[in-house]
Amino acid sequence: TKEMEGNKHPQVHQVIPLMDEIYKILETHRDNIFLDSRLRFAAQKGITLLNKYYAKTDDSLIYRSAMLLHPSYKTSYFTQEEWPDDWITTAKEALKTFWETYYKPKSKPPPQPTKD
């Protein structure tokens, strides 16, 4: 929250990497056997809640599309973060289908021969 609040212009492509970063931190705390069990339990609850909201990013094409279209990320982010190949393929196919449906220029019919 602080990361996004401190940014004058938060951008959609930042959401997934930020959620991944939070997940890694919570996972580290959950797995740290030297921490108090209550803190580890709270970290697990945080992971559960984060997963709930992470799953909601699948309800909208915008999050994955922002990542795929961002010049610094494209598919490399998903590969680097070890997303399953089928998730990456699904994201790319969804973006392609959306583009073809709403933005791809419609082909023009061939010109008709003129009658003299």
C-alpha cells in the first residue's frame, strides 16, 4: 500500500510484481522456524488473503496485458518468476483474442472491377 500510495502515478503493470514481492516476504516469515509461531501463523493468513486478491487479477485482462505489453517485462517477467507455461500461454492468448476482437483492423473487400 505504501509503495502505491507514495507513487504519484501508480501504474497497472506494477501490481503483479508488487504482489509477488509481498508474497515472497510473507512466505519467508511463514517458513522461518525461529520466529514466534503467532507471527508465522499471521504470515500464512496474509498469504491466504493475498492469494484471494491475486486470483481476482484473473477476472480482468488488464493486469496480465499490462505486463505483456510493457517493454521491460513482456513474457520475461512471467518466465523469471517461474509461472507455469500454460498460464503464460493463456495470458498471451487472451490478449491476442481481445486485440483481434476489438482492435485488429478489419480487412477491406477487394476492389470490384469497374465497368466501362
